[in-house]
Amino acid sequence: MFGIGMPEMIMILAIALVVIGPKRLPDLAKSLGRALGEFKKATRDFKESLEIDEDFKELKDVKKAFEDINQDLREAESSVKAPMDDLNAPSFQETEKARAKDETAETQAKDATAEAKDLPKDAQDPQ
């Protein structure tokens, strides 16, 4: 760990014992232990926040994909709706009514022709 072996650790503890004193050394060690624990906890929380950020980025990508699909669907809907609106337009409806009248007139003319063929020759020629 950091290139410090056992002899170096004993030397550091001996110097700390002389400088700090035997009464305050246990309190200092306890405070140092708590500080290291807090540092590890902060490091772990930071790593978790980075993982959450990565997950959040993935969620943003998924959201963007759904928004793109939604936009494509709206475009498709509008491209289908425009011809449908043309079918409901008054000019189209008028054209359909006129076509229906023409078909009715043609049917009536065919019926009249068929009836005329069924009549005897005398009735057809009034001269």
C-alpha cells in the first residue's frame, strides 16, 4: 500500500507517539478511522451517482427513440389524413352526386330503350 512497508509504519507510529503523546494518540487514531470511513462512503456515493448518470443517459436515449417514433407516426397520420380530407371536401361530394345522377339517368335510358324494343313495330313508328 503506497510503497510503505512494516518498518516504515512502525517508524511513523513511534514518531506520532512522541509528537502527539500517549493520551491523545487513541483519539487521533479514532478520528482518522472515522475520516477514512467517511471518505470511503463519499467515494461509494460518487460511484453510484456516476452509475445513475449512465442509466439516466440510457433513459434519455430511449425517450428520444420514442419521441422519434411518435413524430414518425404523426407524419404518417397527417399524410393519410390529407387525402381523406380531400374525399370529404365539398367538390368531391358534388362530383360523386353528379356521377350518381348520371348513372341514374343512364339506367333510366337503358330501361326506356328496353321497353321500346318490347313494343310492337306499329307502336314504335307513329307515322
